[in-house]
Amino acid sequence: MGRATGSAEPTVPGPTDPRGSPVDALAALVRRCPPPDGLSGAPPRDWDPVTARLGTALPADYRGFVDAYGLVRLDDFLLVYSPFAPPGPGNLVHEAGEPGGAVAGYRERRAVAGEEAMPLPPHPAPGGLLPFGRTDNGDDLWWLTKGAVDTWPVALLESRGRRSRTLARSVADLLLGLVEGRLRVPELPDGFPSDAPRFVPGGPAH
């Protein structure tokens, strides 16, 4: 898919955003784009082992998203990782800490480019980048793990690039802003998401 051009950098919604909390945004997202058939109504997952593996809890809106949707792709283009996915690409624990994952790749690029060019450290450094998704164009989506867990903002890092862009105050806000057409991200392609966005089951594109 081709990239969009133009458009100013989006403003990150603050805590007084009229849509309420990130969990409220998740509820609105479920109403706007329900989980794929067969996934709704699944029991909540056990997140304690994930917290132990990562060394940190994860935001409540993201946990609720994974409980409701599982491993899914928005319009078969933007993948949201799940720690309960099969081992390997698309599994959040793999992407965060195992060879071949997003953090390992970022660390390698940063070692070449230098900390001045890529100042944000990767997880598990304090305030480090922790991945939660990726687009088919290779753009990585990250939490900026600073402050309380449920206030972590989310950012996009361009594929093969060094520039990052803060997008929203939570995963749910990001996805809701995209499907409602309120959030314009220049790095994402024209036509994404579609006029009738939907989540489809599946892992990384091959």
C-alpha cells in the first residue's frame, strides 16, 4: 500500500479528552468494529505470566482489547500483537524480548545509528519502547513506557527509519481514532483504514 503525504502531526489527546478513559475508548471501539465472529464472549486471559515474563504490567485497555479480539489485523494491514499468540512473530513476548523480535531489531538499528539519532531506548530500560504492533509496510507501533502503565502514550517508528511520531494516549484511542477517521497519520497509506474497517484474525503477513 502506498504512503500518504502531507498532513500535520496529530495532537495527543490529554486526560480531559471528551471520550473519557482509554477503557471507554475500547468500549466504543468494540461497538464500532466488533471482534471477528467466534471471538466475542471468550473468557479473560491469565495475564500474570505475561507480566512476569515482561517485567511489567500492560495497560488495561490493551489487555481488554486482547481479551476481546485475540490476535487480529485492522483491515488486514495493521497487526496488534498478542502475548497469547503462538510463539514467534506476532507474539508480544517474542517481539519484546526474544531474538528476531521488534526490540532486538530496534536495538540493532540503534547500535548502528547511535543514541543521538535514536534517543529513545528499548524496553526494559526505564521509559523504553515496548512494541505492541506493526503494519505491513514495516512501521512498528510502540508504547513509550514512562509514567503509570495506564498513561503510556503510543508511537509509530517508520520502517527502516529513525523518526518516531507520538500518535495517541493509548492503544484503544489509536485504533478508535483510525476507524472513525479522526486520526490522520502521514506514515500510513492512503485508503487505510477503509470506509468499512474491520478486524480480521491472523498474524504477521508473509
